[in-house]
Amino acid sequence: MEQYQINAKDWEEKRKEYFAYLDRIKTKIGERLYNFFKSYSLHDGKLISIKVKSKQGEEILKGEKDFLKPDLLSLELDVVNYEKTFIAELRYEDVRILKIEHPSKDLLFPCFEGDLGDWGYDEIDIGEDSYLIHEILFSSGSTITIKSNKIDFIKKSTNKCSCSEEIGLCK
């Protein structure tokens, strides 16, 4: 058996294990999020943007809050799928951890030097404190880990390639 066949078989087994795990945590992550991760793949997609928001900052600008109270951070990731048929806007509320590790050497695929590369694999987990943990691995070897109280998404159609020229996805 060729190495790629071994890798494909291993990948399929790990995928089945992960989907079985998703089945076990379905009630904790909610049916909507469960259905998204079971039905849609972001594999080989591209991260378009990361946006971190401060709830306190927004309230301060409106004159509704002072600087001394605890802040809640929210986060949005926009990811276009490989086929360029949709953009997933992943939304995280009450973010406790946002960790981006971008290696400067030992890249998985050297052609992605300086870039995150393609969205490789991602997994949802539940921490001991019941917060959701979303771990994302990119083809460069970079990772993003997000721990938050809630994860939601908006799936936007791109009409195959009506996406904005400014994000460089249409040819």
C-alpha cells in the first residue's frame, strides 16, 4: 500500500473518531453549531480576516460604561471555503483565550513562508470549565486556539465567485 493510501485511510479513521466525538458533545455545543461542523468543511479554505472587538470599548464610546469594569471580548473570523461557494463568519463571544502561533521555521509546507497558508483542520472541544475550545491548524503549521463561552456562525454565499476582488479570491 502506497504512503498516500495509508495517510488517506488514517485521515478517514480520525475523521470518523472526531465525528463520533461531535455526536457525544452535540447537546453541549448546540444543534446549530453541531450541524455546521458535520455538514461543512473549511479544509483548504482561506482565512480572510480576524476581528477582535471590545464590548467595553464600544460602550465607552457611547458613554455607557467606565474603564474600571471587566471587559468582554468578542472575535470574528471570516473564512472562504476551498470551492469559493461560501464565506463562514465564525463568531465567538466572551473570549477567554485567543492564541495565534505562527512558526518562523519548521514549516509543514515551505511554500507558505510568511503566510498562514490554507485552513487545514479544526476541532471543537469542551474545556473543564465548560467553555468551548476551537483549535485550527493551517498548512504552514500555524495554529489558532480560541476559548470562548459561545460560538456561532453566519454562512454567506459567494455565488461561486461574486466575492470581492479586494480579497483576491476571484480570478
